[in-house]
Amino acid sequence: MDYPSPSSYGYAARIAFVVELAEHLHAYGTTAQRLEGAVIEVAQKLGLDCEPWVNPTGMVLSFSDPHRPPGDSDTTRVIRMSPGEVDLYKLGEVDRITEEVVAGRLGLSEGHSALLALELRRPGWRGNLVHVLAYGMVAAGVAGLWRLPWLDLGTAALIGLLIGQLDVVTRRSKRLREASDAVAGMLAGLVAIAVAALLAPLNLNTVIIASLIVMLPGMALTNAVNELTSQHLVSGTARFAGAVTTVMKLTVGTMIALTVAQLIGLEPQVRAWRPQPDWVEWVALLVAAFAFAVLFRAGRRDYLLVMSAAICGYLISRYVGLALGASIGLFASALTITALGNGYARWANRPGAIVRVPGIIMLVPGSVALRGVLTLFQQQDVAVGQQAMLGVLNIILALLAGLIFGNLLLPARKSL
């Protein structure tokens, strides 16, 4: 079926499509510079001038028709939104729908309806069950990567399952959602302390961090600094503040659990022991990669690609880091994954985020940040906290350098 040129549709219809596109990209965790670039590119192909202003909790989109006198067609949309979450399947679908509309293979109204239909796609009970299981798998996988003993690994998996169920419940309640990070930290602390006090010693802080790994804002910290270097100062500052707030809420919840344990006389037994053989780390890497593919809501056809990207990013960081130093390993991994993501976007004509996001997720500094803040409050030693924050800064700088030079090495043809 032949459709008219996208720019020949009504002015209001074209604006409505671009607004809907921007809302979807924001909802799926797209960073400010990439979202703005995508919106400007699509608006131009639809015969519109658009000046977007994006931050983690909303957007301002200003439109005008270049074929009308200045000021005659100005339209501004102010949109308030919650911070987005990564959804690789829907991101790919949005990209596909937009490409078909711009190419004239799909009508503007049909494309708009297809975008609206994505909002109605909600996980059923099976989807929620898999989501909860993925939380436990990520926690167990990360504990395995750190070679924790079996009891530690099982405790982390149990806490992960509980936090996954908490996430499903809090999504339905705005009041609970605001406190979900603190509640998750408290839940993780209470279960880990109970096991360490009543059953056997644990690597206490490490188990807590492994179980909270999905809640940690490491990707948000990395994206925040990336936005700041891209001169998106307001968005980067807001995202950075949000990430720091999340770390603080997780810490508050954990410290409440420790205080409650002291008040009721529970004394957790703490040990530092990592006895697992090499094969446990390899199995844990596969488990964690699969679980991240589930949590990032990858399409079924992309599971192997997402898992391969996550495994590749981790292995490059690990082995280059052993040979040349941890910071160089992180830089090499981020550079490689960014270039591969851009290459995939260039040659497959699909969002590079399908490769880039899972490839970087196991490198981000969320666990280091939480460990540093926990140690700071437990030991009340500013020097320890400063050392931990320096470690976070080193990780962010290495990742940022990799992202910047990866984009220089192989630029992407599309913003996503």
C-alpha cells in the first residue's frame, strides 16, 4: 500500500507523532543527548522544526513549521514523566515503527496507533514470575562472579527473589514506590543478618550488595556523567542527583536493618572467604547475562545478542584489566562495546542500545558506590569513604573515556 509523504500530513498529526515518539524513548531509558538527537532527526524528516529540552523527569518540545512565517505556528508541549527504565524490545519496536513511517511504508496515523499499542503491552502473571526469578538469578550470578561461598550465594539469591517480588508489588502503588529503595535495603539487611547470626558466617556487606545489584544506579551514574560531558548540564546534574539519592536510600534501609539487629541482640558472624573454583564464575557469568536479558526486556530474537554483549564486556574488562590494570580494562571494554553497538546500529539499522546497554551493565560503579557508603557509615571513617568515592570516580572516568572514544572510533548513523 502506498502512503503519502510523511511531511504532507497535517501539522497537528505530525506533532502528535513526534510527541508520542519522544514519550516512548524517554520511558525506555534513553539518555538526553540521544533522545534529543532522535527527535530532531525525525521531526526534520516530517517537515517540522523542533527544539527539545529533556531531563530525567520530563520534556519540553517546541515545534514550528518552517514553511510558515516565524511565530505563526509555534507550538510547545510540556510533558511530565517518571524516570525511564530500559526496555530493549519496545525500544527496537519504536525504532522500527519510526523508520517505516519516515520511509513512507506506514502511514502517520497507523504509526501513531502502533506506538500507542506498545503502551498496552503489559506483562501477565508469567511475565511477573520471570521478572522475579530474574532478580534472584542476577543476585546469584553476581555472587558467583565474586566467588562467594554457597551459603552466601544462596542467601543473595533468596534476597534477590524477595526484592523482585517487592518490585512487582511497589509498581502498583505510588506511595510504596517512593520508599521501595529503602525498603529493599532494609529487607536485604534483615535477611542477611538473620542468616549470618542464626546459621553460619557470611561475607555480610558483599552479600547485601549482590542482592541489591539490580537496584543500584551504576548505569544512571555513568549516563549522568556522559550527559554532563555532552553539555546537557541540567539533565546530567538531575540524573546524578537521582543516582546519589538512590544509593543513600539503599544505605538508609540497610543501616536501619543493622540497627534493628543490634537492638534485638542479633550479632551477625562476618567472614571474608571466596573459595569457589573457576567453573563457578563461568556458570555465574552465563546466569547473570541471561538474567540481565530478561530484566532489560529484550525480544526473544535478541537474547543471544544481549547475552553475548554482556559476556563480552565483562571478559574484556576482566582479562585486559589483569594484564594492564583495572582502569585500562574498563576503558578497553567500554570502547569496544560502544564501537560494536554503533556498528550494529549502522549495519543492522536497529538501536545500538541493544548491544551497548547490556555490554556496559556489569562494568558500572553501582556496587562500589554502595560498598563505600556502607563502610563509611559502619566505620564512621571519612578516609574510608573518600577512598571508596575515588574508586567510583576512577570507574566512571574509565567508562566515560571508553564511551567517548568508542563513538569517535566508529560513529553511529542514528542517535539510538
